[in-house]
Amino acid sequence: MSSSTATRVAFVTGGAQGIGEAIALRLAQDGLDVAVFDIAGKEELLKAVTKKITDIGRKAIWIIGDVTNEESIKNGIAKAVEELGSLDVMVANAGIMHSKPVIEMTPEEWNKVLAVNATGIMLSYKHAGIQMIKQGRGGRIIGACSVAGKQGFPTAAAYSASKFAVRGLTHAFSQEMKPHNITVNAYAPGFIATPMLSGSNDDGHGEDATPGQKTAQPSVVADLVSYLALPNSYFVNGQIISVDGGWIYQ
């Protein structure tokens, strides 16, 4: 990893709100400079997040882009490196939810969820890995899985399939990056109080909390990411860590 005197830089996709915003702010509190990346239409939210980061005393930039577009994520990382100096932590957080029974789902709906939640994370992993290998000092790559990536739920087939894909991708990529001292892990939240849960996410579809399941604040996920981003978390690799209040046991 980078030396103790060098400022480390994090890149957070889906960083305009919800879990992504909480992660960006927590990493800034940990002393990292942060690039927050999200889709067009979220400019004001991104400006607000970067203002909070600079108020903490860290450098921050916001970048408009689309994780499903390879050039977009590649250019976003390049901009972060150019303006902030490096890439030490990638948090591939961007995701969408679409609730519909399989027998009612169109291929377009299916493909949209898989494009953001699976392909988007693959592209974020890929180009973070390329940059970190080029820097030659290791790194931390962290992705968004879900409790739905460990167990399927009715009306959430596309979302669940995409998160199962993240599990396999994370397991495989962690082994590919191990020789470069780059760890690859993912967090698997349960019900977190975010715009996605309330139904106001990008896709217009949220999740209703299952009766009996507790809802937590985004900070509980950010706290886990804070640890996974540390240089001394080097012995945690290829793991999909649940943050779900003990809902799913494995």
C-alpha cells in the first residue's frame, strides 16, 4: 500500500446519496481524499457530498458518469488520478433495484439491472485493478453485494441474480489481484434506510422491509468499508461480508 505519509485516494460509485454518500464521508473522516461518481441528474447531490468532504478537511471531486459504460468508468478513474494523485480504494457501490415477478419481467428490465449491478461492478473492478497494478503499491477494491446475493427473494430475481454475480466476480478477481497486493471484498447489506429502500431510487422501484427484519442506517455499511479500506486489512480477501442484523447465516 501507499506509504503512511502519502494521502490515499478513494473512488466511490453511486456516491451521491444513501450508502455511497455514507461511505464517501466515512473514508474522508479516515483521512482519504475522495472522488464521488454518479449519473447525470445528480449534480446537486454530488456537489453537496463533496462540500461535506471538504468541510471535513479532505480534497474531493465529483464526476458524472455511467458504470455500465466502460469508457465512462475508465475516464472517471483517470480524472480522479489526475486531480487527486492516485487510486488506492475503489468502492463499486452503484446499484439499482427493480421489483417484479419473473413471469412478468421483460428482457429489457432484466438486462438493465444486470448491466448496472453486475457489469458496472465488473468494469469498476477492472479499471481500478489496472490503475492499482500500474501504481505498484497494492490497493483495496470493495464491491456492493447484498443479502439478496446470498438468498433469492420473490419479486427480486434480477436484483438477486446480479448480486450472486457480484459474489462470483469478487471471489475470482480477489485471486487474480492477490499477486499485486490488492484485496477484493464485498459487503452484503440487509435492509438499510436509503432511497432504494423507500422506493425513490433511480429505477423507481424499492424494497419493502420484510416484517420482523430490522432496518439500519447507511453508517453501519460505511463502518465496515472503513475497515476493509485500511492498509492493515490485508488479511481479509475474497470475502462477502454480511451487514444484515443476523438475517442470513453462512
